[in-house]
Amino acid sequence: MYGVTSHDLAQRGKRPWLERLHQDGFYLIDLVPHPVNASQAHLRRRRAEYVNDCVQRASELNPDGVIVVKKDLYPLLQGPIRAAGLTLLHDSGIAFPLGNTRGEFITEFNTARERLRPSSDAPDGAA
């Protein structure tokens, strides 16, 4: 979204870009609330256990809209997100922005983001 290169990430890390997302009115919520590394891959298989907590954390932010990033998470989260009364801004999964799916992610994310209605509570109508 911000034209960040792998060199930028290697030099500065993720923090500046996450802070910029926040400044632009976006919040990044991981489904699993703690880092999962290769030795904890079993947690990925149990991710359904984290759905209610994730939706609760999203609800507490009172967002104008929600975008689920990672195609295989969409089927898991879309029902509970809607049941919680949150506005889901897209109707199918969005690619995770790695390697050859980065362009697809940018297009899909921006299309979903365009569905936001202007809000006086969030910068530039973002959530």
C-alpha cells in the first residue's frame, strides 16, 4: 500500500508501517494473538479456537468496516464478523501480501476499502 520494498523492511522493520496504518485509521488484528513460528505450526491448525476472541477484539475498536486478509481465513471469520454486527467490506478472501500475490492484495484491499462510507470518527473515512 505504501510502496514499501523488502529493502525498506530489512532496514526499518515492520513497526513504522504498522504505525502508519494506525495513523491512517487502520488496525491490524492477528487471528492468533501471539506470534506463531514454525515450531508452533500446530496452532495454525487450531485457529478456529481464536475466532471469537478476534471478533471481540475487532468489535471493541468499533470499526467502520472490516477487511479479512488471507484467503483461507475469510470462510472462518466472515460469519462471526457479520453476526457481531460488523461491516465486512468484501465478499471473498483477499490474498496475503507476499511475493507474487502482492499486486493482487493491493487491488483487492483497495477495492474493499472503497466500500467505506465517509466517517467523521476516522481519518479519511478509514476504519
